[in-house]
Amino acid sequence: MEGGSPDQQSIGSGTKRSSVSSGGSRPSHNQKEFLRRFIDSEILVANLKDWFESISGKTAHKKPAFDVPFELIELQKFDYALEGVSFRQLIRMPSAVYASSTSDAVEANAYLAIEDFLHASVKGLWDAFWGQGGPLPFSVACLYGANLKFYPAEKAIARGKLGGLCATAVMLKNPRHPHGKWDHILELALLRPDIGSLALESDQQISLSLLGEAVFFALHMLLSRSLSRLSHKVSPNTVYVLLVDSQYGGVVKVEGDVNKLEFDVNNVYECAAEWVINHSTIAVSPIDRIWNKLGNANWGDIGTLQLLFATFNSITQVAGIPKHSVEDLAADHSSRIQSRRLERQLGDDTIVNGNGLYRFQQRSVSPEIVEVHEESPIQVDESENMMKLEVGSVLWLEDSNWQKGYQIKEVFTNGELQHYVAFHLEDPGKNLFLYVGSHPSQLEPAWEDMNLWYQVQRQTKVLTIMKQKGLSSKYLPQLSASGRIIHPGQCRRPSSGGNCDHPWCGTPILVTSPVGEPVATMVNNGRLGSEEIIRCCHDCLAALSVASFVGIRHGDIRPENLIWVRSNLRNPYFVLIGWGHAILEERDRPAMNLHFSSTYALQEGKLCSASDAESLVYLLYFISGGDMPDLDSVEGALQWRETSWSRRMIQQKLGEVSAVLKAFADYVDSLCGTPYPMDYDIWLRRLKRHIRDEDHGKEIGTSG
């Protein structure tokens, strides 16, 4: 990087393998000239007017014209992670920046306040998640529109430039460029009048002029990055622009590859508009309150969380995956609640669940009297009012107005989660997997319950979509039933819906087939030979191939999500289970596993076309007896992958099992980080030739 300090150079350096940097090819003269002429946001807005009105008209009174940049569940995780983080905005935001009586002094204070808000945000996030010590490698400054240079707000105001300020930027520090460089910008904030009131008048949709201005600045940042030597480690084609007034704010996310932009220097704004319409993805958050009437930021509210999460993602683009992940910090949530309970010295009459959250409080009636259906011998722990399913327990499920009973035969523990082998009371000869979710409390779910949510509710959604789309394969789990538990005693569920006050009411249940032995258990017992490993590769690829017909990717391939099924078929086979983290659409995120996630998933938080296949290679390496090191960070995991591939350790180990597996690993390595799709058919045929398989029955089928 040009003109950077040592800290900046470490932040800007890209990873060696599967790294995606903006501006992959040498920039042309046309690109530079295009950017030089791209200076007027109003012309771009005019070129986007018809498009904006058309999509706004199509979605009127139905849903917003644009998707949101962040899901509520992402913000909830982030909220838990920020519980121990301190943010201090010292300069208060004036309460009426754009009122009729506004003076230059008030507007100046507003720019000072937004600058201090961004500084407090960046410092708090950097210390909490990256925590590398030393000086903060970022700065905050205001953009002066006349010369597109950046100045600290105090200096700009002192030099009489207040009227020309048009944005505030978070950027990398660079002593050689005191007025800033556009390719060093992490994110921009636009301070504009009456964002909150205008959004309320238009059903939370921001105006064309404001959105167009945000898109203009976003594209300007993307173009600058494409001409830069600075390497963005994560999502280089994504930019966040914050929109704020004196009380409210929101986020605009713009994503797209500027290499697809036609650099016609004689039609700059027409080409830019064409790129926005056809080659970009725009997401707009709801407009929510940021500052209270005293000018203090509401750090824990959803409006401020959206801005903070955008800033967090912007820092990640240049600093890489944080030392302390969101998941790591959020996992401390339950321990904090337990500490709070100890501080308050709560008595035994307050019942909490395993995560420390209040769930059920004893009534004045005797706790020794519990009404239980005779046909439901589920164990009830009267001291905790918690459901404990054991071998022999019978559980009743309400499924589409039908009641189904299941008896537990075995209990499996997968890490911190449990699932069960059960049978339907009307068909005791067929074993099924049964998953019990977390209670849908009106309180926010504890962080540990998120894993249960993925295992039960999210996986139910994915399997339901597969069933609706007619996917049928013996290598995929099949949805047998899903619904809510029927708890002991009388249910006093309100007629309007919801749940009664019983601690089990509404608990979700998922039932799937077939049942098999976890591969992790087989590996521990040393019961996988070369033929089983080749069959494992074939069967997993077959499952991924079928799911890819409807654009579904797994996103969580690991030994715990693979089972070995023995049935009446002549040959046993593998089934890929655990589809709770499956990718259904672009905004979904895969599970993160230091040993089995793909390189692209660890770097970008997304899957490329070969990510599932790369995870499968790591799984094959593991079950073949490959050495899996202890990993405690994303950086360490990426380094292990780079070393293993560059030294061909993975290919050599798989080559000891079969030459076809070694060739498959080489093929996957050539695809990693590229947009090229997997050729499933050719590898299924090659692997099939190495399997002694007498069962030629139907393996894959789709309908409707």
C-alpha cells in the first residue's frame, strides 16, 4: 500500500490464497478518466428516476422496494456481543439541526457530533473485536464538496468550509495524505435534513434524491477501490453509506462488481445508471431513532445497532476477520445473566432455563401437584419445570391439526445439542430422528438457543422447501413431521393465537428419516475403510447435486452432519443431514467451523460455488486419518489451509485411499474462490466406477 504506516500495511495486506482484492486487473486510463468525470450526484439521480419510480410502484402497499441489509437475528447476535462494550459520544447531537431557526453554530455542532459518534463507534468496535493494542488505525473526517478533500470537522469549520461539507467518512490513517484518499474510506455518513419525518411520510422508504445520493457516493468508493493498490480482505465489492439527521438514521448497502461497468467517458452517468440498475444489489434499512432528546446516542437500540453493524462490517473489509468473533462475545451472554442473578441474590422460587433466562415462575399452588396425561410418561423435574426426555418417554406432536405420538428409543448428544431416535406409536418398526427446539419465549432467545433454532426451526424450513419443490434422494433427509409439542395438563392458549403460560407450550418439534450412525462415531471407532470413504464422497456429492437443482447449498458439512444408514438395501449408504444452516438466498450466512468451513466462507462469510465441495474434501481428509491441528482463530485456520494445499498434504493423504479422491481434491482446489460451478455429474460417474454397488434403484428424482 502506498504511503501507509506499519499498522495500516498489516491491515491492508491480503491473504495469500483465495484472496479477493478489488481491482483484480491493472486499471485502464478510461477507468481513471471515468472516475474523474463522475462528480455530480444530481445527474445520476435524474438518470435513475424512472427506474426508482417503477420499482416503487410495483411494491406499493405490499413490501419495501429494497431488501434490508441486516436480518433481525444478526442484530440480536450483535446486540449480545456488544453487552460488555463501552461507547462514549462526548459531543452531543443538537436536537433540531434543521429547524427554521437553525444557525450555523448548530449545524457546526451537528457535524462535530456525527464525527464524534463515528469515532466512538470505531474505537469501541476495534478495541472489542480486534483488540490488537496500539493507536487506532482509523480516523474520521468531513468531506468538502468543492475539492472532494477531507478535513477534520473543527478545521473545516474554522476555515469557513461549513457550507460546503457534504459527508463524514471513516478512513484509514495515512500521514502522507492528510486530506484523505477515496480508496482508504471504510464508510461514509450523510447528514441530511428530516430523514426521519420523510421516511414516516413514505412508509419508511427514503426519497429518490437521498437514495440516489447514497448510491452515488457508494459507486464513487467502489470505483476508487478498483483503482487502488489497497487490498480489501473481505467483501471488497460492498459499501455501506449511513444516512442520519439530528435524531434518526439508517443504512444503505450497495454491492456490485464495477468491472461490469462500461467505462464510456462520454456517457458517464448513463453508464453508471445502467450499472446500478443491472449489476448492483441495493439494500436499505428501516429508518430508526439514533439520538435521544438530550443528544445522546441510544447505543442499545436497533437504529444505532444497524449503524454499528455497518461500521463493524466496514472495518472487517480492511482488517479481516476479527480476533474475537461476534459469536465468541455473544456466547458470554448467559454467563453475564448468571452473574447478575448472583448479584441480585435471587431465591429458588425464580426458575431459569439452562441459559440463565427467566422462563417460568412458581404459582401459589403446591409444586408437588402436576397434571400429566396418562399416555405421556415424560419426566417432569418439579424443581425446574423443565422437560427431560429419556428412553421410554412418549412425546405428542400437533401436526396440521393431527396428534402424533412418538416414543424415545435412544438419546444422542452432538456437542451441546441433543436429538433422539424415536418411533411413531402407530408404526413402531420404523425409526426416526426427533429434534426438540427451544421454547418460543416472549423474551429474546439466549445465544445458546440459536443453535437449537438452526437445528429445528431453520432446518424445518429448508426441508419443507425441498419437499415442496419435489426433491427426492436417498442421500437427503426426508421431512416426516413437524409441529408443536402437546404439553401435559390443560392448554390455556388464547384464541387469538400464541402460547399459554405453560413452559413447554409451543415448543417446536422436527421429525426426519432415515436414521443412521453418526460418521464421527465411526471415525472414533476406526470403522471406515477405503471403499466407505469413496462412497462417502459419492453420496455427499449426490446430495449436494440434488439440492443444487433448486439453488440450495448446505453450508455446514462436518462429521456430525453425516450418517451411515443400514437398511434393507443391499448396500449401506451415507445421508447428509444438518441442513439448518443451508443457503437459500444470497443474504444467508453459512456456519463457521475452523476445521471444515471453506476458505471463502472464512474470509467472506459466504459460500462460493465450490465451498461445499471444499468442506467435503476436509471431511474426507479427516475420516481418512489426516492430521487435524488444534485451531483457535480464523487466521490460524486460513494459515493451515494455505499450508496444507500448497504442500499438497491433503491430496497426498487422500491419494493413500484412492487416486480418484486425490484427483477430486485437485479439481476442488482449482475451483476454490472462483465463480465456476461444480461439475457434479462427471465426478459422480468417476466415483461410481470405484464402488461395488449392486443396488441400482432410484437415487435422485425431482418432480413438479
